[in-house]
Amino acid sequence: MAAVGLLTAALPTGPAGVVAGVMVGAGTAVATPLAFAHLAGTAPPERLGQTMGAAEIGRELGDAGGPLLVGVVAAAVGLGGGLAALAIILGSVAVVNTGRSRR
């Protein structure tokens, strides 16, 4: 859903921005509780608080840093470029983390 939202936001029309926001928000609304439930279910009981706290800090940094990143890049090259930069970073993080979880 996030990928479709990012692609939709690159379109030049106003309503596409609304659709993009809804798609990205819906994807986040589904992924966040699932990710936190997975962490809670797989973390060792003695480290549950530390694990959940670290995950929350990461989420909050993303909430604060994502719009700043998109805004800075969008000011320089346009909204499509800002969203593309975000997509590249998110995709890279996903690939790196997928490789780590297989080890």
C-alpha cells in the first residue's frame, strides 16, 4: 500500500495526493500493530521492555524524520523526487533488514 501511495503521490493532480496520503496511512495502520505484535511475541521476556522501547524510538524517529527528508528533497526537486528519496531509503532498509533476519 505504501508503494502504491508513493507512486500515486508522484502524479501531478491534487486528488492523487489525497489518495496517496490515504494509501500510505492505511499501510502504516496495518503494518505498525503487526510489527509490534511480532516483536512482543518473539522478544525474550527479560528484554521485552527494552525491545519495545527501541522499536518505539525508531518509529518516532521515522515519524519525525520522514516528513523532514521528503520536505527538503521536495523543496529542491519537487514532491515526486522527495517521495522517491523516501522510497529508496525505505526499500534499502527493508532489504538490509530482510538479509539480517535470515541469518
